[in-house]
Amino acid sequence: MVSIQVASSQPSQASRSSLSSNNRILIVEDESVIALDIERRLQRAGYVVVGVAVNRDDAFDLFKEYQPDLVLMDVSIVGPADGIETARAIGQLGDVPVIFLTAYADDATLNRAAETSPYGYLLKPFDDRTLAATIKVALERHAADTRLRVMDAAVRTATVGIMLVEVKGAERSISYVNDAFVAMSGATRQTILGRRPCFLAVDPEDEPVVRLRQAMEDCTYSRETVRGRRTSGEDFWSSITVSPVPNRSGRVSHLLLFHMDITREREAQIGLAESQRLEVLGQLTAGIAHDFNNVLGAIMAFTELARESGVDQEVVGDLDEVMHAVKRGTLLTRKLLDFARRNETVAVGRAMSR
């Protein structure tokens, strides 16, 4: 068969008006009769053909201009690069599914084509149903792959530690952790995978840890605050949420654990509680000192009255001892008041530092 080379064609004015719709297709085929036949089939099926390219350069230009949703790529095209090399290069320009068209199905060609991860492979000649079905499957697969890639990137780059635990009978083992959890733990990903989920807990028998383990065994939702220890030996606080992940049949196949490092918040809470404790202690101390001072004042006043009432010398000596004890009690109340003021100052300072 004689190959008739054609210049790259571009969409008609009617096609241009609908280029914003989905399922826009770029055809890369250097045989004009075949290209025209494929274009008409696609248009009958409701697809928009953004253009027909005969070589790599034409394919690049049309791809950059129209950003198609799918490329039908003939394996054998004119020019220094064949369809497989062109598909590989287009993959660097954008994420788009490629379906290869070829009249040859030898192992070498298939192996080279497979290296570019195509979304379909059509052996010429093919009928309308096969073409439409292959394109439909390719677009759906690509959409699903795109969602998975986005989710993978979101989980991998999340600032919250994420752990996926596999449920196999009574066993629970880590099958995935994101970068944030690796950084939080201080361990390597290789040493984490396959371990039990609570391996960072300082006290495995602590009540929150026990409740977490029970929730994972029962495959139920749970949220606990746990004290952990990094591989560096540094302790930290983590808010851990367990969420069951069911499979298509509704059975829980995995558990999703979110680890949020709340060390700073926890330290702030502890600091606030300590400030409040000091404030209460200072108020209590000041109150006691004030009341005690009133008692000492009364004792001192009655002692002075007794001395002035003309008692004998032996009683005066005893009253002097009472006055001496009152003065020592007064010094004690001053110390209590100083302690109360210091506590109040510390509590205010901690509150302001927060």
C-alpha cells in the first residue's frame, strides 16, 4: 500500500466551538485515508477531533495548542521519531492517555509500546465498536488513575502523619506511612512497615493506648491522646484518630490512622494548669496569712492590755514570751505573703508568655 502523506489538519470551525467539551482526541496518523476514516468514526461517536498530525513535530504543536483528552497514535509514522518515541515525548508535555494503532503485533513492538504505559492497543483494521469501547475504557481508566495520583500526592505530602494498617484476621500491621509520620517518628520507612501500629507508645499499658488497640481490634472509630517516644529518645504527644476503611463488600480491610503532633499544645495546657495552680495556691496562702495576722494582732493587743493591768513580775515574764512568739508569727505571715506575691507574679508571667 502506498502511504499518502498529508499535512496536519486542524478542527473545523464547528469543532473549534466545542473544544471546551470533554473527550477531545488528537489523531497521529500519516496515512491520509486511514486518518480521515478514523476522524469520521470518532465524530459519529460524538468525539471532537482537535487535529490530525503526521509526525512528531505536528503532534507536539497540536498537543500544545489544544491539550486533548486522548491521543490515537499510529506506531509507524514518518519522520525521525516513530509513534512510540512520540508518545513517550508527549508524556513529558502532559498527562494524557495514549492508544496505539498498528498493523503489526510482533513482540518487539509490543514490548517497546508497553514501556510508555499506553491505555490501549488497536490492531488495524478495527471496527467502530472496538474503537469506541477502547476509547471509553481508556478515558475511564485514566480518570481513575488521575484520582488515585491526586490522592496519593495529597496523602504523601500531608502535614499530618498518616498510617494505613492492614487487617488480616486478628493481625494488624502497618502497610503504609506518609512522609509526615516518618519525620514524626524519626524512624525509616523500611523499619516502620510491617510493625504494630502503637510501636511508638511510651507505655503500652497506658489507658489511651489500650483503648486504641481495642478499637483497632474491633475495627471501630476512636480518638485518643498518647505520649510517644521518637527513635531519638525524645518524648512527644500525639492525637491519634482511628478510622475503619471498608472494601467493596463492606468488610473492613484497612484502618486509617491520623497522627497529629500536639506536643506544643500539650505543653501549653500543662503550663496553663501550672499557672492556675500557682495562682490558686497564692490566693489561698495570702488568705491564710491575712487571717493569721488578724489572730496575731488580737493576741498582741490583749497581751499589751494584760501587761498594763499591773500583774506581778512572774506574769510579765510570761507575757513577754507571748509577745516574742507573736513577733515570730508576724515574720512568718510576711514570708507567706511574699510567697503569695511571687506565685502571682510567676502565674501572670506564664499567662503573658502564652
